[in-house]
Amino acid sequence: MDKIRKIMNNTTYINSMTYIKDAEVDRKFCLHGVEHSLDVARICYILNLEEKLSYDKEIIYAMALLHDIGRSAEYQNKVSHHQAGADIAKGILEDAGFGTSEVEKICDAIASHKYVDNNKKDLKYLLYKADKLSRNCFDCRMYAECYWDENLKNKEITY
């Protein structure tokens, strides 16, 4: 996965992820580092296989690795990480060698991964679902204090 290697070595990616890690050093709730992104990627890829959707593995991993990159802008400038993430991801994806259509699809999913989409066959839905499934709320010490809606919390292993 050459394009994924290029993302992981991209200066903007590295700097953004370092900023997020530093900003979340005292965070008690879910973190948004590489471990979370890889969990999302793996779950997303499993969903892709189970639903027989045939999305390319590099597209899924790129989308998942970059889906929270906008947290760096959110922490610095108090903006939504969704659109900021899509804006940051665009240049990283282009530098990694993704085509225009692929960049648009990935960035669209990143920009809208907060909102559930009823189309269970598109990247937006896969990212949304995998992002939520990646959280082990049932084992979280901050469960009672978490701001997530009770209906969104993973109260048991569901997949």
C-alpha cells in the first residue's frame, strides 16, 4: 500500500497528528490518534467485505487515517474538524497519488462523517459506522461523564 505509506510520511500528516497527540495528552475521553484511525480502517474494511461493496483497500485506509486530521485545526481555531479535515486531507491525498475522483469521494466522506447517511453502500456510511463501532464505551472509565448521546454509545460488543 504505497499511497498509505506516502500519507504516513507526509509532513502535514505527521505535524497534524503530533499536534493532536499533544493537545489530547490530558484528555480523559476518546483519543483521536493513529490507533483510533487504524481501528476505524480495519472495521471499515471488514464492513466493506461483509457488505460486498468492493471499495479499494487503500481508499478505505486513506479515508480512515485522515478522518480526524481536522482535529488539529479544531483545537487551534475552534472550527469543526469535519470540514477542516477534508480541506487538510485533500493536499495529502493528492501528494500520495490519489486521483481527482478518489480525492473527492474520500474528502466528502471525511467532511460528513459526523452524520449518518441512509445509503449503507457509500463511503460516508462506512466511515460513520466504523468510527462509532471503534469506540469501546462499555469498557470506558469516563462512560458516565461522556457527552455522547446514550443511543450512540457502544454498550456491548455489537459486531
